[in-house]
Amino acid sequence: MSKKITIEPVTRVEGHGKVTIHLDENNQVTQSRLHIVEFRGFERFVQGRPYWEAPVLVQRLCGICPVSHHLAAAKALDQIIGVGPKGLTATGEKMRRLMHYGQVFQSHSLHFFHLASADLLFGYDADPKTRNVIGVINQFPDLAVQGVMMRKFGQEIIKATAGKKIHGTGAIPGGINKHLSIEERDFFLHSPDPMNVDKMIDWSVAAVQLFKDYHAQHTDFIDNFAQFPSNHMSIVREDGAMDLYNGLIRVVDSEGNIILDKIENQDYHKYIEEEVKTWSYMKFPYLKSLGKEKGWYRVGPLARLNTCDFIPTPLAQKEFEIYKAYTNGKPNNMCLHTHWARLIEILHCAEMMKELLNDPDLLKGDLVTTGLKGNEGVGIIEAPRGTLFHHYKVNDDDTIKMANLIVSTTNNNEPMNRSVNFVAKSMMNGKTEITEAMMNAVEVAIRAYDPCLSCATHAIGKMPLEIKMYNAENNLISEIKS
Amino acid sequence: MEKIKFQIDNKECEALYGQMLVDAARDNGIYIPTLCNMQGTNPCGSCRVCTVKINGRYATACTTPVACGMEIESETDEIQEIRNALIELLFNEGNHFCPTCEMSGNCDLQALGYRFDIMAPRFSYQWPKRAVNTDCPYLIIDYNRCIRCKRCIRSIKDEQGKSYFAFLNRGDKIEVSIDTMMAKNMSKELAELAAKNCPVGSILLKGTAYKTPIGERKYDKNRIGSCVENAQLTAKMEELK
């Protein structure tokens, strides 16, 4: 008798999703899927709006990393007003970069400390009553405070550059709308501990060490959990350095061979296509040259550390070398190593914030520049969860004609489905009863990608966890609720 | 000039003969909220937000000249509730998405919403289908946010006194429209004035969106009406010195 298991919604992720797992008569997993069950409409309802609204409107996709959408849209609109990727004023570019590094810093902190750390600190099969952020606060209060304060620091950086911690208006077509004041700069550089950038760097170093220590004790679990080869995509600086704000598209395969390199942002559509499947509102992007079966790829921290040649800040570079040495310089395809990569990026962001805060261009200089107006722009940025594409076409009357957004989580759609399948097969094959631990293991795999399902689908609502088992006649035979 | 004596909420006030009540109140340090009223143009009383009770009868303060011996109720619970409902209705009958509107922080309607602590609507949204007009090369006119205050109709005119804007349709279908040919030839200065005179985010000057950072916008630090109230407070402080 075949069975169908549903995990709905998936918890401790941003947004709404469900997992279905189909078992055959011998309780062998035959198919598992991550479904995105909410509808998104941003691409449609920005049509007809004035183009300059896009950075402020589209960022409402999400409350966790709106800055990424804000900046990707602003970068696309820069091109529409005739300003190339390198055409911004020094102040405009550096203020945007500071905003972005603050954003990635706070979002990564939120993900690791608030959402994912409970799985690592308590074990994915621990009692769910303690395996949560409250459990972390109770048993590891210093670590919890560190996570909260790191997120707060990033949020304050966003407020200083965008005007608000969530959904600001700082980036405008052609630049930025404010300087950093001396008081704001000094707050971040010289506030008493812990609210200064040096403390953030110290804590970031400690966070990387925390993961390395955990890895040393749980090597088998971390290395083998949902590990499978894939292609990896990100933007990188022209010299191959990690650059989260601006760069050219690079894709490598699971062995490190270059598939695409130095692809200009506006040419993305020549290389990437999106497939629609009937069972999910989230599309499946793939590389045209490799086709649907082989052209899927991962984005995000793991992918970024696989595509870049080096990280242009010293402490993060040191950790990057240790990280790369673990796989002998080859791309890392181990799903849970995404957390390691994420923490190295946190360190990189902290170092970048310090470098930028000491830059006098933030305090003075022209904010905005303009050029010859065009009708099309593409903005690509490395959001916390991976490569984010914003593509707009504009009518002659300045209203938006077309918008195409490929968000990070959408890029990771196929890898997340494969991770779910991997865990389902390894943990549920042959089992007649599905335990909460098995259910959480599936979520641990999804959570490694830090998916923003609300971002990919604009979801709202509660997130109770529910698992259902159906027999071959589609009758409900077992049900678990959290 | 002859001074007229009257009362607002039992406070003795003075005004010049012929002065409209809303202006007289302001000169006496009392804020009466308005949206359609604009200095330099004839009042029309279209928004009704300045509703007061004069000797027991409702009237709009922007269209009523002050008369000797008037006893006016303005900040009573009853009048404030009427104003509150009127402001809510303005929100509900248009498509006002403050979070993404470029006038957020500078919008009189939004500022009144904050002043009246309007947190959630009690009336159902109408979600009307309205267009965005781009006939004028300097402007984007977003009818979704129009509150039909007629400020643009009354103030934006050509050299012969012909208005660029006019009402179209009737009743609940009424909407503001702009003369297509006149819009194409509107000067930049007049376009700037049209945007400046619009109390909401309906008439927008291109190239200015979001250029004022959050924190420095018109109502970020001071709520609407506070300049009137603060002026009175400052005068009192001076008296005490």
C-alpha cells in the first residue's frame, strides 16, 4: 500500500511551504517534493507604476532581507537612468555597500543564531520543546545575546543608511539619498561594547570557531547530511574576489570547472531559463546550455565560497583558506557546510563594515548622478540567501512595462528539493512510522539554504507544523501536529 | 480694522472681519484640520475635514466667515469623531498604500491619519480601479490617491485663467482629469506648483521621489498642526517671561 506524507508548513524558515513524501508498498520513498503553496504577484502589480517606486515597492516582498531587493531594484534602475554599475558617485556606491553588508550581517546572524543554531546545539532529534530559540536562550544565554546583538548592529547600520531598519528608502535611482553623519559613524566605531564594529568582528571570529569546533565533534553528520554534487552560481568581482554588491556572473560545476564566467548582468537571460511546474508556485531556474536535468545550480554562501577565488578581507580570507583546504580546494558540496560558509561571510561583512565606516566618502560628496535615459535595466546582487536578479523594462512615459525577479530561494529550488529527497530516502526508507525527528531532519536540510519562502512567494500567516500520512486510496491514516 | 470676538471651545478669540473661521482659528493658536483648504484660492469645503459646530449647527470652517458672538465647538469628542470618520473614508475610497508612496512623510492625509490615531479601518475598502496619467512630461498623476480636494482645479490655470484640471463624471464616479493637450504643454514651473499644491501623493513631480531621507521629511518630527499649536505655546512662554 503506497503512502503520502505531508509536512506542512515547514517551520523555522521565512515563509510558507510544505513537503510531500510518497512511499511505495514497501515503505520505500518514491518521490519527495518541497511545494511552495502561496502565490506571489509582485512582478505583475508593479506594472504601470512609476519606475522609481520599484526599490521601495518590491522590497515589501520580505521583512528579513528587504535591503537586497531594495538595492537590486536600485541597481537595475541605475541603468535605466543611464548610470552603469561603476557609474555611481563614491558616496553613492559606498553608502549602498555599507547598507548591504549590514543587511547580510544581520540576516546571516538571524538565520544562524535564531533559526538554525538550535538544531546544532541540541541535535536535530532533540525534544522540540527545547530545540528552539527559547531553548538556546535558556541554555546558551551568552550565545543568544551575541546573536541578538549582532543582528541589532546590522539593523542599526541599515537604519543609518536607508532611514529605517526595515523597508527604508535610502537607495534611489542613480545613488543614495543621504550621507552618514559623523555621529552615526562614531556610534558604530566607538560605542561601548558590544555595539561597535570591533566587537562584531571578534564575535564573528568566535562564531566561525564555534562551527569549526562543532564540526570537529560531529564530522560525520555535518559532512554527510544531504551531501550531493551540484553546480554553483554567484557574482564575483572582475579579479575573482568575493563581492556581495557588484560583479559578473560565474558558474562552476561540482568539480570546480568553470561553466560560465564574466557574464555581464544584463545578459543573464541569455544563459538562464526558468521552468514552471504544476505543483509549486516557485519556478525552477536552470542554465540553458546544460538543460533542465543538468543545468540546475546552487546559490548562497556555499556557492559563493565555491565560485570566488579569494575574499578581500584578511580575517575572512584566513578562514576561507581553512575552509577550502578541507575539500582540497575543490568546491564544497556538503549541505550543512553552508552554515560554515555563512559564518565566514558574517566575518567578511563585519570587516567590510569597518573598512567602509572609516571611509571619508561616506560623510561627504555627491549623492546622485544621472546619464542618458534607457528603457531596460538588470540589477544582480548577492543577497544573504544567494544571487538575486531584478530585471525591469520601462515605457517611454516612465511606467514599468515588465518586471522579472529571480530571487535567491527560487535559484535554490531544485537543490532544496534534492536535499529533501536525500534526507527522506536516507531516514524514512522502510519506516512504517514517521517520527518528529525525521520530520525535523527534512526541515534541517531545507533550513541550511535559509530559504525565504515569503520572499519567493509573498506568503502570510501562521506556521504550525503538520505531518499527514495517506494510504493508497488517499485516506488519512496518521497525523502529527506540533 | 474692526476685530470680531468669538469663542472656540470656550476660549475667547479675536478675528478680522470677513476672515474664514479656519484662518481665524489658526491666528488664535487653534488648529482645525483641513485637506482641501489652501491659502490663495477660494475655499470649496470639499473634504469636510474642518467640520465644526457653530452655535449648535454643523459647518465647514474653511467656508464660513467668522461672525461676532459665534460659539464654536472644535475639539469636542463629537466633532473629533466626525473628522476621524471623514479621514477614514478618504483612505477607504481610494487606493492609499502609504508604505510605498513617495509622499509618505510629506502627505497631509497620512499625517492626519497619524494625528487622529487611525490604526485600522472600520469601513470596508472600495478598491476602485483608477489610472495613472502621464500626459504631462514633468508629472505622474496617480488617481489612486486622489481625494478630489480640487486644489489642482482651483490653482493650476493658464494665462487666460483656464484650469488644466477638471472634474469628470458625477456622484461617486467623479474623478479629477487633466486636459491632455494642455498637459503636454504645461511648463515645468506650473508642474512643480501642481505637485506642491497636492496634499496627497496624487500629483508627483518626476525626478524628486524619495530624495528626502526618512527623518527629514515634513511630518517626521512634527505632527500636522503642531506649527499652529507650537506658535501659540511659544507666545505664551514669551508672555510668562
